[in-house]
Amino acid sequence: MSSNIAPRDRLDRPIGLAVIVASTREGRRGRALTDWLVARMADRPDIVVDEIDLDDLDLPTRFGFGANAAVEDLRRRVDEADAFLVVTPEYNHSYPASLKHAIDFVKDPWKRKPVGFVSYGGVSGGLRAVEHLRGVFNELHAHGIRDTVSFHGPWNGFDDHGRPGDEPGATAALGVVLDDLVWWGSALAVARDAVMFAP
């Protein structure tokens, strides 16, 4: 179907970045870590953040019984986002079940969008969880960017005020990830529009 509206050759607005807090466990570090991440994005005019904390969503415990309001809300927010930043711990060499549950409920709206990762946990810093997630998002036709931010150690280097021990290093690593998400998020948004407006 043709349209009189020409596709854009560049994105003329900030990207919508959904920051997903994956863990729902009591005592999780992901909430404090996400607060720090989002504060670092406050001075980025190229990003608009939507925080999606899975602990706040009342998703159904089983599939096959229709979507509830929480599923529809999650699906809408993922659909509206141009890119994603997943904040995940590593549990038993992988990512939390709460994250896989949410990913599977949404499915199609992840397609042709970039995903970045911030991980935490133990000696590995959550990197094994990230490697598993790359395959999951690849299956959904999402693009996992190469660089990540990871926090190692039992308390992941954060102090009582929610700051990482090596704040300059963590900030620099986050900047690399955000720059890539903006590039890919903008490019893929324009490409999705071009397909939508193709004759």
C-alpha cells in the first residue's frame, strides 16, 4: 500500500529507550543500579527513558489464558520503544526467569530493535547471563549490541549511596553502550519507517 508521506532519512527526535529491571527477587541490586544508570542519562538530549521494572508488573503466572492489563501495558511500552537496556543479574550461570517470562509474553514488538545489557553478579559480573540473552533476543530478530557494562563482586561495587566504586570507569562504559543504542535505535527506526511507507 502506497503513502504520500515520505520516509525519513534520519530520526528527528530522541530515541525512546526502555530500561528493563529484570530481577524481581527480594534484596535485588538491580533497582539501585538502575537508579544510578538513569541518573547518568539525565543530560542526554538524544534519549527519552521509560523504566520498566518487572517487579511492578502483575504478569500472569501461566500462558494460554489471555493477556491481562499488565501484559498489554508491557507490550505497548516495548512496541513504542526504539531500543532497550536490560539490567540483569546472573543466577545460576544465566538470567532470571522473570525476564524470560516477560520477553515471551511480548514477542513481536522486540523485532528489529537494538538491545544493550548491563549485568551484575559474582566473579563473572553477570556476563554469562548476557551471553544467554543474546541468543534469546536474536531469535526475536532483535539486535544485541557488542559492548556491555558489567559489575563484579558480591555487592557489585556499589556503596551505601548507590554509587559504583569505579564510577568514572562505569560511566565511560555506559557512555559507549548508550552511544551505540542511539545509533542503532535511530537507524533501525528510520529503516522500519521506510518499510512501512514502501509502495
